[in-house]
Amino acid sequence: MFLLLLVLPACGPDNGTPSATSPSTTSLPSTTPPTTTPPPVISGTFIFNFDAGSPVLNVGQSTPFSSTVNGITAEFSSSSGAAYSIQNQAATNFILSQFSGKYIYDNDVSRSSLQIKFSQPMNSVSIVFATTDSHGPGNVETPTELRVVAYSGSISSPPIGNAAARGVFASDTFPQGTVTFTSAVAFNIIVLETVPVLNGASAFLIDQVTATAN
Ligand SMILES: [Ca+2]
């Protein structure tokens, strides 16, 4: 009697046939595009100022790091490793009226290059900079040049071209200026370094990297 009561609820429908809801097969449609097709170039102007962009860059953070603005990524690095870092006026006490918020600062006095690699080809780049020159006896009369050398694909290939500019001494801590390189032949890597000169600056700072793709 007791046994019968236990068994009864388990007596559900018992059709031994498999249901029609078996999982579908895992075959995928063969619509994967060929990987050799480069992504289309996004025309426009992209400003990397270290204040906007993703991810947030922190004061004291050293190279390498990257910043993405409007779908374009710029990678900042140095062949000398952690030679450059994010700083601001509160950290350095430098007065640089053409700079704003966070910027890139040279961590040491030895001369080292800064590389910027964009995620797509560009036709023009413009960079606000300062060189750590001092004015007057024992120092320089004109600020040290900052040079931009542009490459396509690899810095081991011949450069696309280069440009250089000097800052101007004013009432700020260091002379500031803007260097611009423009080319019909697109480039995706630039290398920045000071042009060596007696008593000149070896170090430089940058802000407001403006890259344009045609
Ligand atoms: Ca800035």
C-alpha cells in the first residue's frame, strides 16, 4: 500500500521517443571576411591631449601607454623604455602657458626619443612642445630644435619625411612651440627627438598631438 503511493506520482507520460528539440549543430556560416583586408581609414582630425580619451592616464604613469580618441589609438613609447611620463603643472611646477592639464614629460636628462604609433595612416601631425633650454650666458641664444621623423609601417624602413621646429623663449619656464609634419604619402609612426646642439636641451615635453587623415 505504502509502496504504491510512492510510485504513483512518478507515473508520468512515458513516451520513449526522443523529442524534436535536440540542439542544433555547431556549424557556422562561412561568412568570415578575409583577414588581409585593411580596415578603412577614418578621415578627420584626432586630438590626443592626455586629458580626454580612453583609458584615463594617471600623473606619474610612464611609457609605454596608449590613448584612444574617436576610434583612433595612439601608442606612446620610447626605445629607452620608461623614459617619458604623464605629468601636470601641480606635479612639475613648470609654467607652460601653451600646455593644458596633463602632458608628456621627459623623466631624465639623457637624450631619448619618443615614438607615437597611430592605429591608422595619417597625413599630418602637429605637436605642441617645450624644450628644457635655458637662456643666457653658458646656455643657448636660440632654443633647441625638436625633430619629427615619420615612418610607414616600421621605423626600420626608410622614413617618409621629417620636420623640425624651435620654441620661443618667453616668460614661461621653458621655450614652447609647435612642430608640424604634413605629407601626401601617409605615415602611421612618428619619432620625436631633440636635435643635439652645444649647451642645448636634451629633454622635451609635449601636449596636444593633433593628427589628421585625409
Ligand atoms: Ca593636455
